[in-house]
Amino acid sequence: MAVRKQDRLRQKLAQEAARIIVSEGVHDYQKAKCKARERLHALQGVALPSNVEIESAIRSFARTFLPDHEGILRSLRCTALTVMNWLTPYHPYLTGPVLEGTAGAETPISLHVSCDCPEEVLAVLQRRGLVVRLADRHFRQNRHYTCLPVLVFAYREHEIDITVFSLRQQHQPPKSKTHHRSAQRINGKALASLLGQARS
């Protein structure tokens, strides 16, 4: 009986974390779990749901409470493809929630490109009249963490972040934040095919 009660609590925590991620734009799963635990007044020792459980809850939440979720995803993916086409020489990939189908309207579009000189990518964006903010992000590749430059800007009312990998790193995708494997990502050709399938 206690096990069943714990399972129900885990499910409630996953549902609340999903709502926080989609509705409040919190993109860190661990932070969303902690917020959910606080709001549901769950004890510190209670087992939190896994990232996989939260992903499943996000999809369920989107289907139930966001009737235009498919339209939102399509808009995000179309915007991603446009930007990827600008950056074809730098081998762009789409990754993260926009690819996985768990993105909400406020979710940033995450792209990866490969270039030994991030200023080249920055120049391409600036020639489009975009105001770009420079940041950095830590990724886990193989067994090590590395700090990579990130270019952040807004386009078509969507926030976009582009992580710049070196040419040597381009075939070493970082570890997924939600699974114990390499992050899922696709190139522009695969994304165009995905959009074509969604339309048919």
C-alpha cells in the first residue's frame, strides 16, 4: 500500500514538474523537480521522478492543456530550419526539447554548429541584423566537461541559442541531460523531412 502511495506521489510530482517546465519556462529538470516538491509539500526524502518520467508527463500535459501544441512545435521547428539554412557551412544540428517534442511556446530553440572561429558564426547572424548575446555553457563529452561558447538571440519571437563546437568536437555530441546517452540531434535535411511528414 505504501509503495502504491509513493508511486502516486511520484506521478503527481512528475505532472507538476511538467507543468512548471511548459508553463513557466523552467528548462532545468532538476530545478523543476525541486519546485514541484515544494509546491506539493513533499518530504525531502521522497524519491523524485526520473527525467524520462517528466518527459512523458510533459507530452501528456501538452496534449491535454495546449491544444495548439503541434502548431507551436511546427513554428519552432520551421524557425530552426530557417536559421540552420543560414548556417549550412557550419554543419548545424537541432537538438533539445524542440526536436524531442516537449517544447512549449517559451522554450528556446537549441542548435549546435561546428567552427573553430565562433566570430565567423557571429558575423553571419549580425549581417542579418540580429542582436546577439554571448554566453557559455558546460557540456559533458565522453567523461569530461567542456565549456563552449553560445550565441543567444531572438528571431520570429523565439529565443535561439547556438552552441559552437570546434571542428574536432563536431562528431562528439554532448551527453543528454535527460538520458544516459548522447543527446539526440538532427541536421537540416532530416528536419525538413520531419516537417514534411508532419504536413502530410
